[in-house]
Amino acid sequence: MTQLIEDTGHSIFLFNTFGGLRAPSLRRSRPAAHARYCSTHASQRRSGLFGSLLRRWYNYELFARRRTLRKQRFARRQLRRRQKPKTMRIEDFNERLTQAILVGDGAMGSLLYESVGPQRCVDELNVTHGEAVFHVHQTYIEAGAQIIETNTFSANRHKLGQFGMADRVAELNHRAVKIAREAREAAKHEVLIAGSIGPLGILQHVRELPHQDIVTIFKEQAGALEERGVDLFLLETFSDIEELLAAVDGIRSFSRLPIVAQLTYSDEGTTFGGTRPQDAWAKLKDKNIQAIGANCTIGPQLLLPILRDLAASAKLPLSAMPNAGFPKRVGDRIVYPKSSPEYFALFAQEAAEIGTRIIGGCCGTTPEHIHAIAEAVKKLRSAKPRGTGIAGGSGAGGTVEVFEPAQRFRRIAAREPESKLWKKIQAEEFVTSVEIDPPKGVTIDRILEQVGRVMASPHVDSIDINSGTLARVGMDALVLAGALEAHGFETVPHVTTRDANIIGLQAMLLGAWAVGGVRNVLAITGDPPSLGDHPETSGVYEVDSIGLVKVLSRLNQGTDWAGKSLGGATNFTIGVAVNPVAEDIDEELRRFEAKIEAGAHFAMTQPIFDPEHWQAFLKRLGGKSPVPIIVGLWPLTSYKQALRLNNEVPGIVIPKATLHEMENAGDAARERGFVLARKMLDWARTARSESIAGAYLIAPFKRYEEILELFR
Ligand SMILES: [Zn+2]
């Protein structure tokens, strides 16, 4: 029935247009010709057998649609409930401030200026240049910021109205939170998102707007910020205490999120309205704010006495975000002094001693300053917590651990980021891999046992894992690789571009890297579904193996396909396939070069049965392969098998002499096949000058242990 609703677009139109539920109109859900017919023969709809059937159908459909709508409404509600971000409780926030000094971020505007030039309204960039805003957040997170501020300082109705954007409060604030949340996604440590709220910028006229109107303006902005999941509110750069109080009232009229309230003080130690720090505390103390502080206007040195004044009166954790210093106007630009990061580190230390629990920067500060603060804070493990009035914080001193939640979630078995296989190849040691097929069923016990036995051999370094060979369904190679890695076996899973789009490929690879500990990947295009047992399905093939190598290279550079930073990089050793006996050698050469250009580190050949096959290809490459080659070796077990491989399997060529030998061997064909493969292995071991770095071995009939006979 859902299908029906979706198919008859008109019905949806009816529901959407009129809001309520209307009987589905036959006229509207049928083509125009029918509509005319039905309306002129309305009587037929109400009488006779046809009419009664129609009525029944009509009633049924009405009922069914109601039911569907009910279900959809329920599902939407469930989804909303699930999507609703977990809100930061005041107790949790207090707890964090008791445990640690939190590092804030630095200036947003100046960094945005650098990337997108002068703007009439910086808050509008959330929509027009979201990437730039994202990048600023990310840079601060990487520098060590634990609180980032949304780019919403002026995103209130009053200020936006000056640009004719008064009706875009929700849009710009929503976007800003979304961008901040995306930036947080890739963070290695916990990051809180502070909804930044600045003053209305109407200091001299502030009394012309009734207090209640100001409250409403702040309430609107804060509401939009909270809707999209900020963790706290940061009221900053207020110079009028009354306006700050209005903002707090606006937020507290609906919100239970933590509030950090900051005024901006002049070098004389008061706000422009003449408010002293202790006056501010007196007015704010009953307002249920969680931290009180100062930001902007003055640099670190001048801010310290204000913090001391606050500390003397306020019974709350302090926050401080000084400017880099006094600004200077140069041309049409405001330039801040180049106060050194070390200077900020010193400030952080002193501020912490006074009892400041949130330390960041304001105008003119950069990620370097924030990094310096973060480093300084790390060293302050014995700083005294302040805030006698808040949960848990007795102010009685004692050691405070810097809050580093990431440490609590250390990986169970940390793995080296480097591929052992690659290290060995680079050390010019011959590497040997054994190829396996993933199990087709639901159990991995057998394969684990087999691999265990194979890997017990000192001759084998790794296991390479086929992926959906011949487009048959088997366990996913990357997932199986993760399972084997967990047992300490190095793997080279094959990844094809047949079964997943670019999003899926990246998702799988990131999981394999981070969770599975997979370090090597063989990028292949993969056999088309028409070959396998699911001929009715279609291959995805958004990219081919060359594209997959590019995807892997990007992950290795720390960004996804869209260029978004991953907050760290993978370090995959990327392998590609090469077929020295391909029918169209020119095309094979072209593709091989493209794969290397895209970032391949090594290549694996199709199984070859004659050194000359490789040597001929090598000649075409100019005598040397641009990347190390791992050659495929496959001991034949019977003449019949040799014939079949030679004739039926694309990409495999068995020389006539070998076929002959296999035929003549009769009952001893299996032994013969192993003797020949051993010869090939001996050649490969000594063929470093021919760019051969190792071999991968294919066992007969998935009896993987039997491949070890090659080493006897
Ligand atoms: Zn500032």
C-alpha cells in the first residue's frame, strides 16, 4: 500500500496541499481521460455491482491509506526521537570542568577572511562557504580545541536584518551547527560544540528595544542552535551586562543546556558600560550559568587582572578568551600583533592558576595559539579546580587529570600502521603469500584452522584473500581479513569495485583499516556478475581498479573522495593486478602505468607458468618494473586441469611444453605439477633483477596446507 501512495503522485499532492486526510479521488489518481469519464458517469459509481465493488475498493483504500499515513507518522516520530542529539546535561558539563581545563578555539573571522576574502556577513558563509567554515573548525580541533564555537556570533534577527536576512536566523544557525558537528566527526578527542551568541550590536540604542524584545531575539537564535544539537551556549563579547542578562533569560526560558557567559572588558578593567567583574558576578549569580568569564578587546596580559577580580568574587569556573593583542588598522584590514604562541602558553598557565577552566582565544588568535594553550594545559596536571559551588568541585585542591577521554578507549590490540609485507619488500626480502578463497557459508572456523596451519610455516608471510571470484557470493574479503589480522596473520584482501559505490568502498576500507587492522589491499575491478551465480544482478563499477587505487591514495593522504579530512590518514599498501600474458598487451601496459600513476605500490601478476612470459612483458616495460612484482604461481595437479586453465580461464597461458609434460606424467601429474611450480618459485627467488619481489601461491582445490609441499 505504501507503494500505491508513492506511485499515485496526485494522492500525495492532495494530502500535502490540504494538510488533513481526504478521500482519495479516483478522478485525480487516474489519467485525464478517465477523469472525464468518471465524472460524467458519476451515478454508475454509486449503484449496481460495479458501484458496490468500487465503493468497497474505495473504502478499503481509504482505510489503507489512513493506516499507511499513521505508520509513516509514527516512523517519522521514531526517527526524530532517535536523531535527537543527546543533550549535554549541566551536571555533565560541570563534571568536565571539575576534571579538566577545557581548551577553546581561536578566532574564526580572520581565518575565514584568509580563505574567502572580505564578507558583508560572516554568518552567511555557513551557507555560501560551508567548507571554509568546516575547515576552520577542523584546524582548531587538530590544534587541540575541545570546545569549538559555531559561526553564529551575529546570527540573530536584529543583526541579520541589517542585511535583509532577518528571516534566515534558523537556516544560518542550523547550518552552522551542522558544520561544527561534521567537523567534530573526525576528531580524535571529545569536542563540545558551543553555540556562539554575540550581542545585538546596538549598544547605544539598546534601551530603545524593550527588554522583552531582546529576550525574544536571543531566544530565537538559541532555539535554532539547540535544535541542531549544540552542547552548550557561549555568550561572548557582551559589553552591556543588561543585554547579557537578556540573552541568559532568553536561553533559560526554554533551555537546560550549560551557559558560559562572557563580557568584554576594556583595558581599564570595566566593560564599556562601567561594569566591574564583581558587578557582573552579582548580577549573574542567580541566573543558572555554568561559567563566567571575559573575552575579546584586550590581550592576555590585561585579561589576567580581570580574571583575578572575577576569581575573588565569582563562585563558578572561569572562562577566558583574550585577543592576540590590540588591533591596528592597516588599509581596510584590522591587523593583530603577532603575539607568540609561547606567550599564550604562559597566559594559559597563569589563567589556570587563577582558576580558569575554559581557555581559548579571540580576535587575532590562530590555531598555533590554541595549540600552545593545549600543550600548556596538558602540563598543568596539578592545577587546582575552582568552583566551590558546583557539583563535586570542592575547590580543595588535589590532583586533576586533564580530561582525555580518548585514552579510555584505546584499541584493544594496537597494530602497527606499517604493513609488514611492505617493510619486507622494501628490505628486499622475498615475500611469500598464500591465496585463499573466503568461505561461502556462515562459518570461519575451518578457514581459520587452515590459515593457521599455513601461517605456521616459516616460509609464508601473508594470506591474500580473493574477493567474489567469478562473481560468486562468499564472505567479504575485508571482513575476513580483519578476522585473520585479529589472529595475527597479515593479509592482502582483494577489493573489487563491482559490489559497492564509492561511498561503500570508502566505508569498507576505513572500517578495515581502523577496526580490522588491514594494512594491504589489492585493488581489482572484479569479475562481472554475468559470470557468476547472480547473473541478474548488476555490477556497480562506479570506478574501475584505477579509480579504486585513487580512492585508496586519498585515504592514505587523509581525505575522503570528496576531499574532506578524515582527522588522520590510512597507510594502506596498495597492490594492483597485472597480466603479463594479456591478449591486448598495449592496453595492459597502459592500464598498468595508469595504476602506478594513481598510486599503486606493488603489483601481483596472474598465475604464470613460464619465466619467459614475465620477461617478455618486462621488456615492454623497458627492462624494469616501476613497482615491485609479486608473481602468481600455481602448481598444476592434472593434465585435464592444465588444459582447462589454458583454454577456459581468461588471462592464463600455459606453455605447450608444460602441457606436454603434464600429459606425459600420467598418474604422477600432481608431483610433476609441484616440481614445475617449485622451479618457478626458484626462478622467482632469484629474479630480483627482473623486479620480482615475491610470489603468491595458489593451492590445489583449496587444500591450502598442501601448498607447503612447495617448500620441501
Ligand atoms: Zn574578539
